[in-house]
Amino acid sequence: MRVKKMSALALVVAAAGLSLTACGSSDGSSTSADTSASHTSASAAASSSTGGQDSTSTAGSSASGSSTGSTKGSGLTAQNQSATSGSMCKTDHLALSASATGVKNQIVVNLKNTGSGKCSMHGFPGVQLVGPDGLGDTGPDAARTDVSGSTVSIGPGEETRFLLRYIPSTRGSAKTYTRLSVTPPNEKVSEIVNLNDLAITIAAPSGGAPDVYVDPIGYHVGSGK
């Protein structure tokens, strides 16, 4: 009987030990798992946070670089365009007038630089005859001659010129024009020039050969430009 009792007691003790071991193992695993999960979660959060900052910083740097590059590029382009356009004589910075050349049926048109810097022109101006009744009373456009021109530079206060030639009317039907609409080379804005007593009288437009011709910029009068 004693042997049986001790065996039963041993079984009880062994069972209790196994229970304690199981509980200890369960607690340890849970704690370890919780700690590991918490550490992993924290690491992931830190890594994610750090990665977001790097990404933002890189993107921001890239965007900033792109923006800066674009701005600088645009600035340089604008400066180059400004420099290029600034070197050309603009209608707004030119004072135009007409005068006699001393040769019959010829008029010289003077273009004075009223700007603050040197400018240049090359080629033919656009010229249209205008009647006494205003811009609605327009005549033919001057045809270009075969004269070759060169680039002309004029400083502030200086002038350049071009020559206008015309064939006076020898017939009964004629039209008198008292002004010119002049567009400098490479410009789109025109200016009206009064001819005063140099009014041009030519045959009424008939669709034939033009009666007015224009030379390129750069006509010289004495020691002028």
C-alpha cells in the first residue's frame, strides 16, 4: 500500500512540476513574442519614418533642383532673348522724318535712335503710301529694289536712312499721297511719316508694275551713318 501511495504522490508532484514548467514556458514565450513584436513594430515604424524623410528630402531636393534649374534656364533664355531683341532697333525708340535728297522724284526717310543704347537694323523697311484722308486712304506698298544692304548700327541720337523712289504720274488719273506708313526692318509696328511739301503723286493703282520703290536701310548722306 505504501508503495502505491508514494507512486501516486510522485505522480502528483510530477504533474505539478509539468504544470509549472508549462506555465513558465507559456509566460516566457508570450513575453518574448510581445517584446519581439513590439521591437519589430518599433523598428518598422522608425524605418518607415526615416525612409519617408529620406524620400521627402530626396524628392524635395530633386524638385528644388529641377525648379532651380528650370528657373535658371528660363532666366538665361529670357536674358538672351532680351539681349537679342534689345540690339534691334524698335519702332518705339525711333523718330522718323522725311526730307529731300536734291534729286527729282526721290525722298529720303531718316530714322533717329531716341533710345538710351546702340541698336542695329538690316534689310528693307516696309513702306505704304497714305493719303490725306487718314489710314483708311492707303495706296500701294513700295516694291523692293535689287540693291543689297548691310547691317547698320546707330547709337543714341544718331540716324540712319533709306531711299524711296517713285515714278510721277503722266496721265490724267493720279493720286496724291501726303504720308508714309513705315515699318522698320524686322519690326511689326509702323509709324506715320508726314511728307509735307514732298507729297507723292503717282498714277492710280492699276495692278501693273509698282510706281514706288524702296532701298534697304543704310542710305548715306554726306558723312551720315
